[in-house]
Amino acid sequence: MATKTVAVEEKIYECEVKRRRVRAAGGYEPFWKVKTVAEALIDGDTEFRCKHCHGEVKLHKRAATQGGGSHVTHKSRTDSEHCCDAVRVLAATNGHEYRVSSRPVR
């Protein structure tokens, strides 16, 4: 049976943003924090990734009047197809599983 992909516009309203915190030994260390996209824009965050598959995402800034508000979408189609937060789902039962991105953002 052939595999079909349902192409629906994905809009993810929560993502992880890269932050820094002070280490006990001194200096800073990076960490990822889950935020809504709207909060991340207000806070001025610049590095984003999917909170489930850790793949690259693209930021879409929208005013509330344009419908949907600000959101992110996966840059990679493969990440979009295998992420539990995305809406592109394989229609066939071919062992499709959710997985972490093959190229996660670190």
C-alpha cells in the first residue's frame, strides 16, 4: 500500500527557547526552557527549537488580527512528519513512529 502524507498547515504555539543561567562553579551554562511563542517574542528570545523533537523551527510573527497569532513551524519536512506536536501524519500503517530529529538543535 502506498504511503500518503496529509499536508496540513502546522502551527505550533509552544516551543523551547535557549536561555543562560549562572553555574554554581561560576560562569554561565545554556539550557532550554519551554515557552509560548508570544512570551518568547516579548522576552526577546532569539534561539528556538521544537519542544518534542528538538528540530529546527521557523518563527512566524503574526498580529492577533491576522488570525492564529505568532507560531513556529518545522523547517524540515521529515521532522514535521515524525514529531508528535506536528499535524503532518502518515496515513498508512507502515511502522510510523514519533522520534527525535535527525539533526537536533543543541
